[in-house]
Amino acid sequence: MNFLKDVFPRGPNFRSARRIEKTLSGSKLSFMAPPSADPFSSIQKWEMESDEFDIFDANNFRPISYRSSKNLDDEIEFPDITYLRLFSSCWGFKGMPFFGGYRGEIGLTVDVIKVEDLPINESLFDTRVLAKEVYRKYELEDLHDFHRGLKDDPFDLTQYRWPNYLGPINCQWVKQANKSWLYFESQPLRRKFDKLSWYTALTDKHFLSFRFDVTRSASNAGNSYQINQRVSWQNYVSYVQRIADSLDLSLTSDLSKRLVQVQKQPGAKDKQTLSFTSKQVKDAKYVMRMWSDSGYTAPGKGEDEDHRASIDEVSSFIDKRIQHRPLHNSYPLGDKIEVVSRIPTEHLNQPLIYQG
């Protein structure tokens, strides 16, 4: 049965894939994807979006939202970055035949993102500007996504807020169908899904977001650390890559000329990348380790014993996870951008990590 380790978990047969085509005010986006195969199909409808969109009609866009630092149950709208959903789908994964059952899923969302407050002298066709604006959206939606932290001391009344994700990880620029895409990953620290994302400019103020959410599942592995020990993500990532490799974007004649015009400017084609801080890594190791017994029972240990992984085990996993792994179509690794946070200071000072 060892040969089945390379076959399972397995998603729907990719031979059923067909080309999805979207028209975006004259520009054309297409990619290959199988029909949706949601293991919980009664919850949500997929692939219900139109095939044609007017990306210059502001009424088609909705503001993104981010989580409040003062009340984690509240979400705050951020009107300076808006989005238009182009496509959504989901594919379930199964384990070995007869006894494998549900082993997770891959969700895909494709959006047009509009930067409402972009300075008049800047363009997203400048790769440096694109990376900066992608990071701002990522910081708001993902790095500012916190949950209530654990407290060992019942007399400690502090409301600790812990991050759900570490990222951007493995950031790089890739070439796909003669377009440059910014790629990076997000590592969940508690239980949520791995995120793999591609971004490219569409107009001076619009960019495409092509994001996969990868959920892995196994018994006795109810947290992110244990899932990574029990279920390899290789088959999930290979499935994602097959879809991403089929991406094709054809801009209108006017936008193609504008792209060439902008990228003639000095530095406008630089392939700078995004990264994480040493504090993010330190916090990630602490949070992941603290949750490493959630939904998990260590073999041979009693109910009252500590079932968490050791600090060294979690640290080793994170250190390996943040290493650069170039994709097959990536450009040489460029310099890292020094990005300044644009979240208001009062929000940045709210989240707390206790590491006593």
C-alpha cells in the first residue's frame, strides 16, 4: 500500500477540467479547472458568477473588511480597497479507497481588486507599486486577522490577541503566459487553511487576485501543527499548480500599450518581493505550539498530561516552512521591499502576544 501515499489524498480527476473564460471590459482571463466538487455541497453554490464584467463600474465593487482589534467579533469595512468576485469553486479531497473518507478541500476565489486611493502619479503596472498595494490588502485581511489567545493564569484578565497566519512566505515573481505574477503563501497557526495566492496588474488601478485556500483533514489532528505532521500537502499543491499553470490573461490593446509605457520607467519592472519579520516568526512559533494539542491526543499520554508538541519541534517546523522554494516558472529572487504599515497606530498597538 506504500505506493498509494503518492496518490492520496486525491482530488477530482483533472481530465474533467474545462477552460473557464472571463471578459473584463475587453480584457480576457482564462484558466482550466474541473467542475466544482464540494464535499458539503448543500452549504454554498459555486461557479454562479457571470462571464462578463464591467470593471470600470464602481457599483460592481464591494469594500474589503478587516477584523477589529478592540472586538474580534466585529469586522470593519475598508472603502479604499474594493473587490469584484469573478469566480469561486471548491474541490473535495479523499483518502485511500474504502476507508480514507474526507481529507480536506481546495477553494478558489478569483477577484478584481481596485485601489481607490492610489496616488495619481502611481500605476499598478509598476511592479513595485503592485507589490506595495498587494501587501496593504494582505496586512489588513490576513496579518490583522487575530483570535483570542489562551491564558494559563485564571487571574490574568488581559484579552490577548494572537495572529492566525504567518506570511508572506515563499514570495516570488513568476512568469505565466507572458505576464508577471506576484506569488506568496500564508501559514495558518491555529486551524485555518493554507493560502496560496497569485497577483498581477490589470489596469493602472486594478489588479487580479487568484487565491487558493487549502484545507487538510485527518483524525486526531485538530490543529495546524498536527495536520502538517499527519497529512502531506504535496498532492494539494500539485493540484493547485495545475490550475495556476493554465492561467492566461490578454489585456486590451490600450492596456497593453499602457503596460509597456509604464514599465519603460526606471525600476518599474523590478521584481522586488515581500517577506515577514523576525517578530512574526517568534510569535508564530509560540502560537502554533500553544495550540498544538487542540483536537489532538498524544499516544501513550494520560488525559491530564501535556499533549502539546515541544518548543523545538514547532520551531524546527516553522524554520523549515519559511525557507524559499522557487516555483518552476519563477524569476530570480529579487530584493525584499521594506513595507511600512498603513494600518492606524491605535490598531497596531492592540494585538498582544504573551510569552512569559
